[in-house]
Amino acid sequence: MRITFTANGKPVEADDVWEGESLLYVLRERVGLPGSKNACEQGECGSCTVYLDGTPVCSCLVAAGQVQDREVRTVEGLAEENGELGLVQQAFIDAGAVQCGFCTPGLLVQTDALLDRDDQPSDNDIREALSGNLCRCTGYEKIMDAVRLASARKCAGKGVSE
Amino acid sequence: MSTRTIQGQKNLQNINQASKDGIGGSPLRPDGTLKVKGEFAYSSDMWHEDMLWGMALRSPHPRANILSVDISEALKLPGVYAVLTHQDIPGSKFYGLEIQDQPALAIDKVRYHGEAIALVAADHPETARRAVKKIKVEYEVLTPIVTEEQCLDPETHGYVHEPHEFKSHGYGNICHEQKLVSGLGVTDEVRALADVVISGDYEVGMQDQAFLGPESGLAVPAEDGGIDLYIATQWLHVDRQQMAPVLGLPEEKVRLTLAGVGGAFGGREDISMQIHACLLAQHTGKPVKIVYARDESFYGHVHRHPAKMHYEHGVTRDGKLVFADCRIVLDGGAYASASPAVVGNAASLGHGPYVIPNVKMHAIALYSNNPSCGAMRGFGAVQAAFGYESQMDKLAEALGMDPVEFRQLNAMAEGDHMPTGQQIDSPAPVAELLQRVKDMPLPPPLDLDNLDIRAVPGALSNTSHGEGIVRGVGYSVGIKNVGFSEGFDDYSTARVRLEVIGGEPVAMVHTAMAEVGQGGVTVHAQIARTELGVEQVTIHPANTEVGSAGSTSASRQTYMTGGAVKLAAEAVKQALITKGRRRYGWTQNDIDLVAGKVVSESAGVLVSMVDLLGDEAIDLTREHHHRPTVPFDKETGQGFGHVQYTFCANRAVVDVDVELGLVKVVELTAVQDVGKALNPLSVVGQIQGGCTQALGLAVMEEIIVKDGKVRNASFTDYLIPTILDTPPIPVEILELPDPNAPYGLRGVGEAPTVSATPSIVAAIRQATGIALTRIPVRPEHLTGTL
């Protein structure tokens, strides 16, 4: 089948898609967006997390056909329009939250969504929001630091005191 | 000269400062930007025009004879390019890290659940999956040899490898064994010297590395008949060494380039899909990509050895250890992998960082029809630490002593001897680490009036609002060796090139080091900055064009390849200074490279590096060998077997829901001596990550194997700690330099994984009063429902 959808603001089209393919497979293998990662492909690890019409989902659990005419935003779409790193991306680098980096794309999307909902989350809010994203390298401490840093920068940018 | 000198002295104040991004700083990772943009190319992201997808057929049985394999139906499927069995292998059919006992594809029999039997290459992964299902294999299913008793009675239960097959240092179904005796050993006379004798049996389950990036890579056949492989691994050169004979190629025609690695933790030390992808590429003449799904990853790599251990310790009434006796049985599974080294570590480190005058030890690894076990972070030492630290708590309790004070009373220090007879010849601050971890502030008690259920056992499952929750605190300390041991020369190679690019001196560092997330690439650039006085450093992709860097394992990579980068950079520096001496006739003995300039302490700036280098590049390669070690004596275990030792102490605070058996680790504190923190941010990240894998082993992680069959090959059923399961991990670093090591550094990655698990179990014991002897601790162990 052919599917057409919007990826990071641009229209994309994929032909000869087998009906059993996931959105993750189409992104990675057919439309040149391999940033979303394939760690478990059963919705347990969160490393394939993308926005689908503004809601974070595990793209491995979304059938390719389900995204027809819909909007997908991946880790490749988190940078600013001028190409500079987004606030959450920069915070992950600065805090040392990236080691092997395989979990990073999913965590970035999930953190972006969290700070959109609540730009001053408590530690327990952060842990709850990120509990579907496995990381095997960091022990999560630097990820907590990164989210706190992104939150502080976001609030500072808006003139909100911490 | 004089003019330059005066000018130099003026400038020296600005330039005497070493680069803040040199060693001891925490510059950001050079690959960080690509990783947060989703543009870092991991091995599973590899893509090639016309590439095929490879897939393996794996055995559903742990032990069976293969009567026939019929590939005809699979070959008929449109889109299938090749179906291969062992008969299609052009070269040697066996490979292995230490013992070449593993067939690249099963020959006439399978020895574990998940062993690869045949390979398919097809134009779509789903086509490959369907073709795999169409391969017909006729099995004669045999009763698997899975328990210690079965393994040790081969006359009754059979051999995993027939006696005429691969012989290691063992016999029958014993893959490897190591004995050790020191002092008077452990005899009735020695036992009589002790006032209190405590024994215990302990068991460790099979842990998985569970790296997130699945085994994957892309094999591309080359015009010269060779092959190029883009691969996630821990050691490019040892992969090649195992691959080339099977592919029937000389090593130089097997070229490996490191693709992005999504974690490793020992699980990539062995071959997984490397040979399979190359065989398919050779056969089809097309590029072949293999990416394991998560279940296949569980079948496709080795795990941490499960262990059964018996310990006996004797102490005097005033708390001094008199003797220790131990037997450790490690299940190595079907193939040897790293089992011999795991046994060596268990035997030599299995009595912990304590001074014990009389010691006996017997460690063995079995061949069985269980999944193969090999390298995982801290191997051999992790299993033993659970045993000896459990014993330390029991001894302290029996003596009515504080568990930390009891450990401190027996702690080894610099100058003491290991049970192997090896003297500890660099700092071993075991007692100090324990003191520091004990002195760190405790977290506040559970605030029942303002309870956030996300912070209690059961968390979002809403299982408790504070009722039935008891707190416990536990301590532990552990010891790990750094680098390869027992006479192995695991040298590292580094090439450093210095030249002027864009009007600036730029250093390039080229090694074959596998960056698996640990941050070695960051550290290499830091070393080059410090040694060469440059700011700009580029890291060449890791490949087999340069000499071996050894494995990214055994906490060795900064020590060994970092050391090689240091040697190569020092050689480049000397070559540059010699060039200057020849050109300018410098006679000073205090010449250094700082901030892009050649400077003399006494004479100031001599010349800029740009002017001195001109169009010339200085490009030198050096090998770094650690001091030699020797194999342990087979019977006595004596010998200077290890390069370096590393120590970590932990304190765990847990809340236990004693009614439901749920555990929440509230805080896990670590204090570790790292000799010198080349990159403090990365060092802390390593310690926190290592502690978290130890937490997994303590309370969550186990591959369930029943009658040789893996029952939980998925992240749904094999649980690794989430961010909700993981507590704050405060870390304190000590920097006591090791005079034998580059910059005085001490390997970091494994010690916390060795030491943290027992502290968590100790804390649970304190909270519940239950004598826990098996890890991971499960709810049924705590509620008495087992």
C-alpha cells in the first residue's frame, strides 16, 4: 500500500508498504528518519517515542496505515527552525544525560511533552512521566538533572521564577 | 631569541593555564549533538542500496540431535536470495573468544535453546521471517543437561561436548576450574583457631546485559573478495580474529568499522550476527543487514553466569577473620565464551577486599544445555560479592558488632596481600570508603502525612498508602580487577596526528576503541589537549586500519587505550620539540606545548605550533602494554595475576512493603576511589549506571530458564529498572593515584556493579529480618509464600 503523512512538517510518501509494518519501520527504513530507535519493538522501552498529532506514542505500536494523513514529529524535528538544538536537547547534552544515546530520542520527545504540559514538574512528576522510557547506561540521575535543567531554562526564558 | 623571550614572558601568564577541556575537566561528549538530533548512526541504522535482510532460524530445544534440515520450501519463497546451513560455510566452522568450541551454525546437534541452525537473506524482514518458518528441521529431542548434579555426572546424563571435542582446562562437563590455597589453607586445625564459624549457601540468578541497541550490523561484499562490516561491538580486532577463519579469508580482507553502539556491558564481547551477516553477503554478493528483535537478542548473546556458592568463615571473638573457605559453581551454558576468565576472577577476588590469613577456594564453570554465559560488567566478582558480603553481615551479627566496623577491622589496605599472594602495591582505601559512605547524610524518613505514592513500594500501582512499610539500611564494599589478567597482554594501540588546519594546530586521534557509551572518545580528546596543548581535536572513526585497542570491558579502556593515546601524543610532542631544536637550536630542558605554542618555563614562548609545523604533519602510532601478569597456579591459585584493583563502597536505604513483598530502593550511595577522574561528569555517570545495574540484579533482573528453556525473552517479562525504580544515587569520588597507571587513574565502570547489590540485600534483610540467600530478591521471598 501507499501511505502519505506529514513528518516534521514535511509531506512524506511511502510506496509498497506491507500492511504489517509499523510506523517505526516506515520512519527508519522508508522515509530516512532513523532517529527513533528500535530497542524492543513491543512498547516497553519508549526509545521509539514520537508525537502523533501532538501526542507521544510508541511508534513501534502504531501500524503504518494508521498514520495516513496525520502528523508525526520525531526527534529529528525537535531542533529549532534555525537548526539550533532545542532546549531539551541542549539540556540533555549539558547535564551528561547522554551515554550510549539509544534511549535519548524517546526521552527527548517524552520530556518535551512533559514540559509542554507542566514546565515545573516535581521529581516524582518527572519520574512518573519518564517511567515508560528505559535507559540502561545512566542510572537516570543525569536524566533527572537534564529535565530539571530544561525546566529551569524554560521558566527563565519565560521570566517565571523557579 | 631575546626578543621572543621577552614577548614570551609577557604572554606566559595567559598561556600557562592548561586547557579546561583537558584531563580533569568535563567537556561535553563529541558525539552528543548527533545523538540528541537523532543523527548518530547506530549499527541498526545502517542502510545500503540493494541491501538484503538476514535472519537466523534458532533451535526451540536446548538439547537435540538434528536429523535433517530441509531448506527447499524456504528457497522457493519470492524475495529470498539465500538459505544457508553449516554446509555452506567456506572456512572453519567454529569460533570462540577463548576456546573455539562454538559452531557458526549448528552441526548435527543443538546445545542450547536459541542456537542458530540456518540463515536466510531476503528483500524484506517479513519475507525473511516467513522463509525461516518454512525451513523444516527434524529433531531428536534429548533430555537437557541443566543442573549441577547432572553436569557433574556425565556418565549418567551425558556430555554437552563429547569428551573428544573441545578440551579446555577442565574435564567432563567442567569448562574451567581454579583452585586456591593460601596461608595454612582450611583444615580442622585452622578451624579450631576460630571462636565463631559461620557458613552459608548463596545463589545468583542469570542476569542479562539488556543493552538497548539490538545486535545489528551491515556486511558489504567488496570487489577484492573481502568484506566490510559496520558493526556494534566491544572489540573490533577480536571479532575479526574469530570471523576471518570462518569466512575463509585472510584477516586483512575482513575490514571492520565501528557503527554506533547502543550499550554493551559485556554482551557484545562475543560474536553475535557478525559471521552470519558476512556469510550471507559472501553468498549473495549483496550487502546484508541483520538486526535482532529483542527476543532474538536474549537468545543471541551470552549472559551473566548464574552461581551457586558455599562460604564458610571463621573469626576470633574480637572480630578478626581467621579463615575463609569457598566453593563457587558458575553455569557457563553450552559454549565457553569468557567462562575461564570469569572463573579466574571468582577464584582470585571471591574472598573480597579483606585480609584473611588462611584461605581455600574452588571455582568452576560448567558446560550445560542452559544459555551460554560470558561477559557482563564485573563478571566473577559480582557473584562472589553477594556471597562474601552476605557472610560479613552474618559474622558481624553473630559477634554483635556493627557491620561497617567489622568490615573495617578486616579491610585490606595498600601493602597487604591478596589470597593469590599478590601484594596490593597502590592505594586500597577500603576502610576509608566504608567510613565515608557511612558518614554521608541519610535520607529523611518516609513522611506519612505527605505521602506521594510514587515514592513508596508499589508506586503507581497504588498498593500502599504507607501501611506495612518498613525501612532498612545496608552496607557493602567490593573489589574488582582492572584489565585482562592471568598473563594476557591486552595491549592498546593509538595513532595521533598533529597538523595545521585552517590556521590552527589540530590533533587527530585514531584508535580501534569501541565507544559503547562510556565516553572514551571524550577522554581521548581530553588527553590529546593536555599532552599537545591544542584545543581542536578530532576523533577518527574506529576501525581495523589501526592496531587493536583491546576490548571495551574489564574497566580497562581509559587505562589501556587512554594510556596509548597519551604515549602517542607524548611521542608527537617530542617529535615537534625535536624539530624545533633542530631548526632553532633550543637548549632548554623545560620545553612544553601550551595553548598552541611551544613554550619554555625559563625562556617563555619559543614559537607558535603553527609556525613550527608549517605544512608538515606529525603522525605517530604507539602501543600501550600494561605491566605483565602471570597465570594463577592451577592448584594453589598463587600468582601476580591482576594489573590493578578497584574498590567501591555502597549504602542502600530501602523501604519494604512487608505485606506484599515489594521493595523500593530509597537511596543508593556510592563512594569509589578512581585514582584520577579524567572526566568527573563521565565518572559519576559510570558509577550511577553501574549501581543501577546492581539494583536490577538485587531485586528485579533474571532470565528465567526452566529445563534449559528461556521463559522471558522480552522487556515485558525481563524487567530492568525504570526511572521510578531507581533512587537518587549520591556519589563521592576519591582520587588516590596509582603510580603504575596513566595519570594515576583507576578503572571505574565495574566496581559499583560489584559492590552495590549486596548493600541492597543487606538493607532488605535489616528491614524484614529475613535471611535472604538468593538474588534477585522476589516478593515471594519476603512474604513467605515461596
